[in-house]
Amino acid sequence: MAHHDNRFEGLGTSVLGRGNWYYIDKTGRIVISPQFDFANSFDEGLAYVRIGNQPGFIDKTGRWLLDPTCSAP
């Protein structure tokens, strides 16, 4: 099981399990569900994530700040 350490941002870690990344809190409870093909550590409240070929940023609640379905003109 792979993981990124996010403790300095208040979350436990981002974890790779069964093919998808997700985020857990300090107690090990899943706080952002498994859905990402890639998930980076949080920095200043945001994390870079990717679903398929679509990248974006999420906040600590899992809300997309840059929608992965948007494309550049």
C-alpha cells in the first residue's frame, strides 16, 4: 500500500488501495473516497489529483476547484 504523508495539512495520508487513491484522517477513517488515479499531498489546502487523463485540484473536503472535465480552448 502506497501513501503520501499529509499530516502537516491536518489529514492522515493519501493512500493507494485497489487501484485508486483516497485520503484518510489521522485515525485512519476515509475522508475523501477512493476515486483518483493519482493523488498528491495537500499543500496550502489543495491537492493535485487526476482521474484518467483529467487533472485538477481538490480542497480538503474533496471538492474540485478545477473541474477535470474542463478543457483548454
